[in-house]
Amino acid sequence: MSTGLIIALIVTAAVVIIAAVMTLRARGPRRGPSLKRRFGPEYDRAVARHDGDTKAAERELTERVQRHGDLRERSLEPAQREQYEARWTAAQERFVDSPREAVAEADRLLAEVAGVRGFPDGGQYEEQLAALSVHHAHHVDGYRRVHRAAHLRAEDARDGGQGTEDMREAFVAARALFEELVKPARHDGDGHTGGRHDGGRERAALKGGRKAPGRGGHMPWAMNRRQAKES
């Protein structure tokens, strides 16, 4: 083999290697920002869970997208939506007297509605949560919090400081995901858009049993049963 041919082969191999490295570098930085935009707070949570290892966190989030990214959410029938909203309102009213029962019902409701919408069954909580995080990343932590509160035993809750205020905060946070799941698709055309979540107003309603002002026919707020009887 001539010296010229050897040099040509070496140069060709070097060009191929350089091109491959440039391609990998061009692709690598895009995945992180893209995942961070898509997952928002879930991205930071995944990084923290992996002790700051962003590559491990991104691998986990990428796997979630691969498993659940193509999931098509099913619409709720108007009657289903009304039934779920009524159950949520009842749970919210129950919170004043029985906070633990209320958060347990909120947890069941989220699992049930998510299953009806096409997410994995609520019996597979971790998988359902992972799927929800792909499509509702900015609200899914409320489900995580209310599920944790609902499954703490009473004695564990006392030892861990899981008081009424913690359960209230979990309930309020969970409502954002509930609204996302029950609001109709744009093509449903019934004028119900889910509204903007107002955590401060709901916290006040849950604390004092006070009925907050309505928002265009949206779900009614909690009211203490004693106040309801007196009014």
C-alpha cells in the first residue's frame, strides 16, 4: 500500500471521527434544556432524587417520555365531569370535620379520573404518576402529596408532623391536577375551561369552612356543615 493511500485513509478516518464527535456534542446539550422545559419542577425533583446527577435524571425522564409520550387522553362525558366535580366538592366540605377522610377521597378521585382519561390504572400508582408527569408535569406533585398524606397511618402522621395544615396544603395542591383532568377538551364546546387555580382562596375555604366567591359556575367551594344549616 502506498504512503499516499495510507495518509488518505488516516485523514478520512479522522474526518469521520471529528464529524461523529461534533454530532454528539450538537445533540447532547439540547436534551437537557428540552427536558427541563417539558418537566419543569419534575426535572429538578428528578435531579435531586439522583443526588444531583443530571445525566441519570435525564435518562429517567427520557424513559418516561418513551413509555408515555404517545398516550392519548380520552375526554370525559359531561355527566362524568359533573359527577367527579360533585365528589370533589363533597370531599372538600368533609375536610372541615374529617381531613384524613377528605384527603383519602381526593387521592381516590385523582386515581379514578386519571384512569378514565386513559392513564395507567390507579392500582399502578407509580406508573400512573410517571405518565401524568409527562403530560401534566406542573401539577402532578399535588397528586404525589395527597397520596402520601392519604396513606400515612395516624400514628406515623403524628410522629412525622403530618398535621391538619399539611393535609390541607396537600389537598389544595392536588386540586390543580384535578381541574386539569376534568376540564373538557376545547372541542367539547360547553364553555367550561377549568379556570385558574386559586390556592389562597381554597386554603381559606378549607380552614374556615367559608364559601368563597364563585367563578362563573365553577366548582363550589367548601362550606362548614354547621354554617350551611344556619344559613
